[in-house]
Amino acid sequence: MIEFHQFVLDSHQVFWGFVTLGFVVLWLQDAPAFREKLSQKQRQLFSALLVVFGLSLFGFFFQAWGLAGVFFSIEFAVLVTLSLIHPKFAVGFLLMLLMSRPWETFNDSLMSSMPRDASILALLVIAGHKAIKRQWYVRFNMGTFFLLSFSVWMFMSGFFSNHVDVAMVQYSEVFIKGVILFILIQNALETQQDLLPIKLVFVIAIVEKCFVSFYKTLTISATSVDDMTTQRLESVGILSNSNDIAAIFVLAIPFVIMAMWKTKLKPYNWLVAAVMLVIMSFLVWKSQSRGALLGLFAIFGAWGLVQVKSRKVLALMIVGGLLCTLGAFKLMNREASDIEGSTSNRILYWRAGVNMAVRNPIFGVGFWGFPKNLPAYVPDGNTGSESEHMTAHSSWVLALAEGGPIALFLLLGLWGYSALSAWSIRKEEPEYFMAILGYGVAISFLSHTYLLYPYILLSISITHAKAAQAARA
């Protein structure tokens, strides 16, 4: 385990290096337009201040982390410095922290405080830039309305529940981060170019999870089983469960593939994209997750909706893809008893979730109340065979059970509005619609209602669509 811990730590510093390099390249692209606004003396002064600030930050981080975190020191010094230049870098830095979660490996008080400090930095930078531009407003659209309404409703459901203490702690530690990120993204980004750092982080952070998951599954975990082909995909941290990490891979696949496709590696860009698709599809297969496989099928279905004009060809593609997916179910290496138990548990918990909403039609059983209330709402008190992960196993059922029908309506409204926004830019940016459809199908079998990832996806989809609409106006 010591070797694996070091591997994860090294992976963090390598992938953070990719983010840092990407941000520097994006800044160099923006620099000419930025320099035009300043005189020569102002440019010299500004450059000197940035260098001094960056070197000071490096000294501060290096003093705290030493040689073990020397690359972190360099990367964080550069990223914090760039964060002061534009809100898109500040939000991108915060997003990478929350997705990569280096404090889970690099156990240090300064690193553990980074999410809070980066959040404050992003808020201050956004407020400062808005003040400079005299933008005395917060961007608001129907997506924002649905999100804020859903978050307020879930807060009230927890506040009026019989487990208010637990609900408020989990609300502040888990759910509210996604809400804040959603709003920060919408207010930090104005143009389509501003989306690039966020999409870059989104791809790199999830590819990092792929890399670590692949290593752990095929080198560490596989040593404990006789047949390596039966070993399911595993990861670390909050996404250690094979089903959860597979759903995140489904979310990332459209962005990774389109990022490779849009590179300047022509005519080999299609080959690189195909290789990445095969690798990530293999990881989804290794998860042995039926929901993730359905999500993968939905991605190809979404691509067909965007690219294929013939209805007959599209219908044949969908039928063929569905048959291939069902065939993949038959080829799974999971034991029949495992699959049957998983299916029966899901049906049991879905029925209990609906029962919770029927008997509590206003606020459901309250935010974070599904596990506690499950025994009272399942038939005959049978809670299934899961002793540790008794959740709804569906993001939609979980919202319905813990917040009632109104909560589900608001959540579906948010997803529907985001899907329509993604559809409006499908020709130029098809990855948004593909990811929403694929990930939406995958989390129909997983409880991702309060995680960061759906709100990041929905926010960048809406924001990019609004930026594209403004550019066309």
C-alpha cells in the first residue's frame, strides 16, 4: 500500500503539471489582447509583480511541503498567480482541487485547507473583475432558477426532518459545493474561449482517475484474486466504488474524444481519438457496471442524433447498439448471484423510495434521510443484502424520496434545461449533449444527486450555450 500511495501522489503532481502547462498556454494566447490595454511601463510593472508574487508563493509552499511536494509548490504557485489574472483560471484551479482531491493522499494541513482557500480566492477574483467591469449583477437563467429552487427545497426538507443535525452537516459538506461551483462557473465565464480552462481541468482530472483506477485494478487488486479477468475496476477516495468511477468515465468520454478530435494532429487526430475511446471503454467494461454500459450506449445514441440525418440509419444504429449492450450484459464476468442480488436490491430500494414520497408528499423523508428511513418503508422490513451502501441507487429516486415530487420536478427541470442548452450547440460542441445523455442514463442507477460532477456538467453546458448565443447576436 505504501507503493500505491506513492504512485497516487506522483500521479497527482504529474496531472497537476498538465493543468499548469495548459493554463500557461491559454494565458499566452490571451496575453496579446491583454497587453494592448496597458502602456509599456504598466506592462513592465505588472510582469514584475506577477514574478515576485509567484516566487513568493513558491517559497511559501516549498517551506511547508519540502522536496516531497516540490512540484506541487511550483504548480500551485503558478496556478494561484494566474488565478489573479482572470476568473476562469481561479475557477479552474478550484475545480481541479475538488475533482483531483490531492489532500486525500498528501496529508498536510495546508493542502487540506486549499479547497476553502481556493473558494475564497475565486469569489474575490470574480467580485474584483466584476467591479472593474462595472458588472453589478449575478448571471441568472432558468438553469440557475431550477438549481437554487432545488437546493433551497432540499435544505428545507432536511431542516424539517427528524435528523436535522446530520442533514445540515452533509448539506454543507457535500451538496452545497456543487451549487457554489455551478454559480461560480456561470459568473466567471463570459466567452466560449473562457470555457477552455474548465474543460481542460474537467478532462485531465477525470483522466487522472482513469489512470489511477487502471493501475490499482490491474496491479494492486488483481494480486488478491485467482483470475484477473474477474477483478472489477476500483479507484480511491469518494469514487472508489466501481459503479461510481465508471459513471464518471462515461461523463468524461465525450469530452476526451472531442478534445482529441479537435487537436492539430491531423490527419492522425481520429486515430488518437479512437485509441482514447477504446481505452476508456475498456475501463467502463472493467467496472462490470450495467448502468455505465447503458450510459456508454446512450453516448453513441446521442452522437447518432447529432450526426446522422437518415432516420432509418439512426434507428438501425440504436437497435444495433442496444443489442450489443444487452450482449455485453451476457458476457459480464460477475457471478449470477451477484447480479441477481444487485438487481433485487435496486428494485427493493426504488419501491421504498417511491413509498417514501407517497407517504411524505411535501418534503419526502428529508435530505440525507434515505438510509435511516429505509427499514420503515420497505415491504416486510426486508432491507436487502447491502449492509453498507443502502441508498436509492438512482439519482432521480433519491431526490424523490428525500425531497418529494417537487424536488424531483426541479431536478428534472434543471437537467431538461441543460439538455436543451446543449442541443442548441450540438453542431459545434456535441460533447455536451452526449455527456448529459450518457451520464444521465448512468446515474439513473446510481446516487449522484448531491455530488459535484452533475452540477459541473450542467453549468458548463448552459454557460457555453449562452456564450455561443451571445457570440451569434
